[in-house]
Amino acid sequence: MTSFDSIVIGGGHNGLVAASFLAKAGRKVIVLEAEPETGGAGRGHEFAPGFRASMAHLLNRLHPEVVKGLDLESHGINLSPARQIPSVALSAEADPLVLTGAYGEALDGASPTCLQEWAEVRAQLFRYAGIMKPLLSRRPPAPGGMALAEAAAFAMTGLSLKRLGKEDMRDFLRVLLMNVADFVDEGLSDDRLKGLLAFDAVLGSHLGPRSPTSLLGLYYRLTGEIGGVPGGQLAPAGGMGAVMSAIRAAAEKAGVTIRTGAAVKAITVENGRAAGIILEDGEAIRAATIVSAMNPRKTFIDLVGPRHLDTGFVRRVQNIRMKGDAAKLHLALDRSPEFLGLPLEHRGGRLVIAPSTNYVENAFNPAKYGEFSPEPAMEITLPSLDDPSLAPAGACVLSATVQYAPYALKEGWDGGKPKFLEAILSVLERHAPGIRKSVLHSELLTPVDIEQRYRMPGGHWHHGELQADQMLMSRPVFGAESYDTPLPGLFLASSGSHPGGGISGVPGMNAAKRMLGMKG
């Protein structure tokens, strides 16, 4: 029987990051990935002959400690500020609004009044996001059981809050759990800008702009950084698949053993402790510690089994909300699309169709009743403009994340998918006339498709809703909030753990740090 110090279940970016940090500390580590390739939702795939894309298409929160600790730049990751891309708020009724620099250091297409309003709101958002940032990069605070580093981060958060001054501190506490629609209405008058912020706040969640606490999603986004630029974003050269390849290369350099096509059937428990795993083909592998970079519910319910866990804990795990509301669209186009009013130099940016807060709210309303949005909001990139290797010569890849597409569609996705694709193409046609005629092939991944392809229950890329009651010490649930779990020897390292999803590597890094810092 093979034996290792640590087994990591799941070869997505968090699993590879956790394995790398453990291996660099001298542990003998193996990563077991069920699919033929590592990289999870970030891995690239050919969706049409000669056309490549990945489900994740932008980097906006890869943590600098992960970049430095794994020396990712030596493996080909270019995080230069010069590669930052703009955000473009598209509108069929007006010229686009372009945010350049780190989340809108400059605005193109805005009135003098809008510029002044945005300068004040942007500064406020970054001040308040800065208060939360330390909490979202370290192990979550666990009252009564915080280690020194976590206690220090918690104390620094309080100190930063105090340094805001009495008026700003009161305002931070006032708006913290506010809905994003009310927040943007207070400070902004341009519908395009309000729609963009509303979209960014609710992207990937089952919330609309007027849902309570929806502003938290915007703070979460702005706590991220790329290449030392808070709020920055880039489309990586080679697509997100190249980033996943670099992280894998770093893991292999650290000495991690990686096996693909190795699906784990169960986590073995001996004397009340995790002792190893059994693969679907019956092979058993033992280890002193097990790290699951898979969805928490699947980890505890399917791999461990309820009989090894407290009834109350099992109930909390089963009640984690994780039904996805976002779909992913890939289009193979015979030429680059032309969006109304969009200058050529900004076509390689992040293009957002969310022209107002009400547009996003109206897109959300049908999802509350199990229906897809007939007028969806979406985030679009054209990755082959920057990296021609992703498409044949002269052709173009369009990659879009589309809201809202409820996991449990009332009519079922077999019949609903063609109708939803038609709705998406109709919206695209309004903003990029003629795009329909240039479509050679389309791939639409609903939350059900995402669940099946990437083994994400509910098709939710955060592995659980990122809302106030499922964040910090409540993520994924009380009793498993600090990466270790009620089952000794078992640790969590997926997006379902603190702080949440996105290509950050923080759950994997923090899980490894927790394991290395524990005695015994």
C-alpha cells in the first residue's frame, strides 16, 4: 500500500497551491485529480476545431503571497501592470463608458459631474474594501481560538476601522450590509456606471442589486489585486489554462506527485481519524493528513460519510446554499465582432452588458422563480485578440459569463438551453450588430453542465453562495471554518472555504499554513 505524508484530493488551482506549500516545507505530497488534466475550472479546452477557452477567463485576485511563494513568474506568469485591461460598460443607447487603470483610475466617456462623483465613490469603496482585506487573506477569525497571526489581523482590521475617523467609521458600518443599488444611487448619477458596479457586486451569486447585503460582493472583488494593483485585472497570455500549467509546474518543481484520472471514492477513517483514501478502481493510499480541495458537501457527505460526523454538523453541511446562477458561453467567430461605439484599442478589455441597475435587477427577477433571464447581463472577453493562438488566423473567440441562469430551471435545461442561447445572442446582436452571422460554433454551459464537467455541485464556482451568512467564520459551516475539520487529519482547501472563489489560491495556501502550524 502506497503511503504519503499528505494526500490532496482535487487538482484545481487551490489543490495544487496547497500541495506546493506543503511540499516546499518538506512533506511528501500526492495530488489526485479525477479528470485527465489538472486546473479545474481554469483548465483550457478546445470547444470547436482550433478554438480554445476556459470557464474562468480573467485574473483579478491571484494573491501576491501565492505568486511569490511558488515563484509563478519564473513559470511564465506575466503580471505586469502593463497587461492590465480596462472594464467597458456597454450600452445600446449611449457610447461605452471605459474604466482604465485599477478599477477606474480614469474614466473615458464620462461627464465632468460623473468624473467627480466617481472619484469620491471609488476612493470610498477602496477605503472600505481595505478594512476587509486582511480578513479575506488570512485564516478567518475564530473567537476564543485565534492563533497569534489571526488575532493580529483581526486587531489590524479594528485599528484600520478606527483610523478612518468617526464619520467614515460610522458610514462604513452603515453601508456594510447595504444593497448595492441603494449605495450607487447615493453617490452616482450615470446609469452605465451604476449598472457596472451592480453587475460586479452580484456576479456569480443568487442576488440582485436590490437584495440585502449585495454590496458585500463588490467589496470582495475590490479586495483582490493583480501584480500589486488593487482592483486590477488581466486576461492572461495563453488563457487561464496557461496559468494552471504554471501552477502545476511550480507544484512539480516543489516535488509534488500528481496523478490524473484518479477519482477518489472514499476517505478512510480509522480510530476516529482520516487515514487515507480509496480510489474508484479500489486502490488504497495512506497518509497522515488528507486535504480536500473539493466541494465541502461532497467531501463530508460522499467521501467521509455522515456516520463519522456529528448529526448537527451534517445538517449544517447539507444546508450550504450552492445552486449556481451563472452560465458560461463560448463562441467561435469567423471575425472579431464590432461593438457599438467601442474604440479598437478597448476591444481587448472586459466588456460588460449591464447598462443600468434596473437592467440587472430585471435580469435577476425571473431567476427567483426558476426561469432564465430573457434579457441577461453578461461579462465578455475576446481572449484571442491578445493571444491569437486561441483561434485560427483571422477568427476570434468570445468568452462570456452570463447572469442569470438558475441551476434548477423550472422547464429543465434540455428544453431551456436553446431558448437561453437565443436570448443571449439577441442581446449580443443589439450591442454588436452582425455577430450572429459570424458564429461558427457555440458552447453554452449551464450550471448543470458546469456541475457535470467540473465536479462542482450546483454548478457554483464559489462552491457555496458568497453571502453574509456563508462568509468568514461561517464558511463553509461552523465547525470547519478554519480549514481543519471535526475529523482529525482532514483539512479543506477549496473555494468553499474562506475566503471564497476566484483564482486566488488563498484557500489552498491558508490550508497548508494551518496544517504546518499545528502541533502534533
